[in-house]
Amino acid sequence: MAITDAAEYLSAQDIATITGVHVATVWEWARQPGFPTAFRISAKATRWRRSEFDAWIETKRATG
């Protein structure tokens, strides 16, 4: 899978910055059901689709 627009994808650090939590918390969320599925772009890089993360955030806001 080629990444054509980096703005469409988020790293764990990006998600931590957006949500105001530590990167370790992002990885904890990633192990929970319902969190968007990540994919590896290289041996040491994992990304989440921005659209899926945004939808997850909206679900969390809606449910309190």
C-alpha cells in the first residue's frame, strides 16, 4: 500500500498530540476493541487512517 498523502495518515505521536495523552496511552487504546486498526508502513512505522481515527473520536464524543 502506497501512502500518497501523508496528511491522510496518523502516527501514534500524532494521535497523542491531538488527544493530549502519552504515546503509551495510544498503544493501550490500540489494543482495545473499537479503536481503528493500524497498519505497518515499514518495520518500525505504524499508521492509522485519519478518517477512521476522526470517526472514532466522534463516537467517543457522542457517547461521553
